[in-house]
Amino acid sequence: MGGSKMEGPSAPAVRRDLYEVLSVSRDSSDQEIKTAYRKLALKYHPDKNASNPEASEHFKEVAYSYSILSDPEKRRQYDNEGFEALDADGMDMEIDLSNLGTVNTMFAALFSKLGVPIKTTISANVLEEALNGTVTVRPLPIGTSVSGKVEKQCAHFFGVTITEEQAGSGIVIRVTSAAQSKFKLLYFEHEANGGYGLALQEDSEKTGKVTSAGMYFLHFQVYRMDSTVNALAMAKDPEAAFFKRLEGLQPCEVADLKAGTHIFAVYGDNFFKTATYTIEALCTKSYEDTTHKLKEIEAQILSKRIELRQFETEYRKALARFQEVTNRYSQEKQSVDELLKQRDTIHSSFHCSQVSCYQ
């Protein structure tokens, strides 16, 4: 990709019908939309089209269309009202750094330090090798962990085989990095041709002294926090950071796994160096209390998000009223000071024009 152009779900200047962009019909299933997106995103991926600037625009258009149609609420709004229902300014910002030069990589790093999180895409080479089934898959038994180092824009693949009982209890896949490396945890679905198609991805986040990412398949809706949602708006308005914080809560598309072998990968997302990591696969049978607490917390956070939306309206009104009375205070203070000043001037004007001197 040439320059520092942002690729992804930001709205293109000229908008075509989203279904037309992905070459699907309006009654297409979520899986059909996902499959169409995978093929087109790989076809137009900047990694594979460095000398074709038009491909970059197509990639942007495809990613934007999928960001709407893959979200049930946004798709419903688009189907009912078209583009007018969509707030493009609140879209995620996705930048492909897999093929940037040093100067542009530095720009991206500095941009991130300014407080705007960057969601990077995955290298086309990794996606293509996975779809072709040519990747090496290492076994990761339940209840074990594996440590390793993965080069930037490369991935280590792992096969996690689970039984019916383990699938019924729930599965957790977690990756941590004591070196605070930047990485992605990926989940791939089996394709008909024997390859693997990307289904889920989680970006690492700093938690304490480590970076970590996790996927939780617990038979109830689990949510992930997307810190890029409304990031630009929050950077402009610090107060919005509090009210918009929970808007980044997005439902994970897969709530449980069936018995069998499932493919996960750790993707090196560092700008300049390899990512060190430890990946582990756990069955939640021995974590029933913890799982129950997570379910309760998820419900409380969703409830709190609704409360904050209502409170923000109340807060903004009170803030506007506060600003109004603060301005009135300043005006009244200035008015009183001026009146007293005039009063003092009048007082001082009472004096005799002739002065007598007594000795």
C-alpha cells in the first residue's frame, strides 16, 4: 500500500449499493456475505496490488460494505433508510501496515501515540496460505500452553481438538505476552476446499504488565471491546471518552464450538520486531464460578451502556445550563463592578472648586 492512506471501513467518496459491492443479493445470509467479503478482500488486498491504485479503492469499498452488512443493526438501518441512517464518522478505522515502508510505519506509530488506536489488517499472504490450506498447524491440547516467537505480519497456527463434553462446558483460548508484544489472536473456520477462512480476530490489549487477547466460547453472548470505535470523536472531545467508552462493546459472532478440531493462530502485529507470546487452551468445566461471574458482568455492562446513553443527554443539558449561568455570572460581575466604579467616580466629583487654608 502506498503512502499512509487509511484503508478499511471509512466511507468511500462515491457510494455504490453495499450489496452490489459485495456481489450478493439483499436476502443473502450472514455466511454468504462473509464468504463474498473474504474473496473480494483478498482479491483487492493492497499487499497483492502494490502497482494498482484502483485496487486500494476497491479494497476500501469492500471493507466498508462488509462493516455495515456484517452488523445486524447497521444492516437493518441500511435496508430501511439507506446511507442516511449510517453515521460514517463513527466507523472503525482500519489501516493496513503489512506492506508499509519505514517512513509510513513511523507515521502510523506516531499517529497511534496521539491517542487514536489503529486497527491493522492481516497480511494477504497469511490469509491466502490459510485459504489454500498450506499452513503448518501445530497441536494445542486442552489444558496446555505453548510459547513462541512469531515474525511481524506472519502467523503461527494451532489446532485445538475438543470432545463433546468439553464443547458442552465451554472453551477459552488466551494469548499473553510478558514482553508486551503487539499481536492478534485469530480463529479460522474450515472451508470446503480443505483450507481455513478467517472468522474472528482479537487485537492484543495492554492489561497490567502484559498484553493479552482472548476468545471465550461459553454458550452465552460474550462481548469484545473495540477501542477504535469513535476514537477520533473522543480525541476531539475528552468528555466524550467517558460516555462513548462502552459503545465499543461488540458482540462476538461465535458463542460456542462444536466437538472436533478448531484452528487458531497468533499473528505478529509489531511494527519493528517479532512478537513473543504464550497461547493456552482451557475447558471451563473447572471455572464454573468464574464463567457465571463473567455472564453477570457482561449483563451489567450492557445495562450500564444504556444508562450512560440516557445520562449523557441529562449531563449535556445540565452542562449547557451550567455554562449559561456561568456566563450570566461573569456578565453580572462585570456589570456590578462597572456600576460601583461609576458610583465611586460620582462620589469623588463632590468637592469644592475653591480651597481655603487656615493657619
